[in-house]
Amino acid sequence: MVSENFRTVQEAISASCHKAGRNSADVTLIAVSKTKPVSMLREAYALGCRDFGENKVQELLDKYEELPKDIRWHMIGHLQRNKVKYIIGKVDLIHSVDSLRLAQEISKEALKKKLTVAVLIEVNVAKEESKFGVCVEETENLVRQIASLPGILIKGLMTIAPYVDNPEENRQYFAKLRELSVDINSKNIDNVNMSVLSMGMTGDYTVAIEEGAALVRVGTGIFGERKYVS
């Protein structure tokens, strides 16, 4: 199942890039592996996948220990400040930075380990109350504050669009995030690079790619539906 699904997603990414006049090499597929067993991650790894995303720190740490060290781990879920110290040096990119206090904690731990940590600023473009993220209007100010912290490099923006039946409904949010990144980039803020847009999931990643996504986060589309233990 994983093999077939993975190839189907890759083909869809290539088709979307072609439609948008983009190079498919500019889009990275992150296999979102939350709740999935290591055996399924190994299947995706064998197919060439090297980018995996996790929502929970403990699950990421457990899998990190069991899987090859050339994997690039992405922390895509809400990150609590007291968990930051456990993932610094283990994750390639933190997608979900949405407050100055969280960024300050990341900076503190980065300095302890003499590292520079790459982060994305999470933006709640659709203004959903159930979602984390800074609002569009406050993003530039937060970017400026975080950019001044040592040990952090801002590489772009991330958003989680609403769950919709028709992915076209989310195009407006992806376009808005792209516009925001272009606007912030034009300000030439030190220590800020807006080259990465993390947007699009199983239901809408093709539209996100057409609107400029560099990272797409696909879980169900690769590993199938999740089974949660109640």
C-alpha cells in the first residue's frame, strides 16, 4: 500500500508542478507519519523518502532512535516550550513557531548546543479558532522579533488550511501565505529568508503546489487513514 500510494503522490506532485510551470525538484514531500508504525516508515524510506513529519515530540524521539540517521525530521505539530530541549539537534526544521516565547526557548536551547535552528513561522491564515498560529496582520512583527534572537534562522512560513471537500476552497489561503512571504521578503530583514512555504496536506497539496508550496505534508495519502486509540 505504501509503495503504491507514495508513487501516486509523487506523480501528482510532478503533474501539479508541470501545470504551474515549476520544477518538481523545488517541492519536497514530507511523509507525515504520526501514529504510524516504524515498519511503514521503513517502507517509505526504501522508496527514497528522507523527509518525515511528526506532531508529537515523544513519537518523533522514539522513531528517531529506530530509523536511519540520514532522515530529515520535521516538527509540524504544536510545540510546547518544555519539550523544546528534547528535539534541538534532532530535527531539521520546526514548522510550528507561533509565539515569541516559544522562539526564545528555542534560541536558549540552540545556544546551549551551539547550533542554529531552522524554523518556520506558523500563520493562521484562515483565522480558525481551533488552529494555532499568528494572524496575518501580526506576522511581520513576530518575524522581526524572532529574527533578532541568536541561534535561530527563519526560513519561511507555514499554514494549516481548513479541512474542506473541495481543495479549491483553500487556494485563497495558500495564495495569501505566498503574498505575505513576498511582502516580508521585500523588507530585507536580517536573519530572515522567506524561501520556504510549508502548506498543503493530503486533501489539497496539489493546489498548494500551484500556489508556491515548497514543502507539502502528506500523511493519509501515503500511509492510509490513522487509527487512534481512545
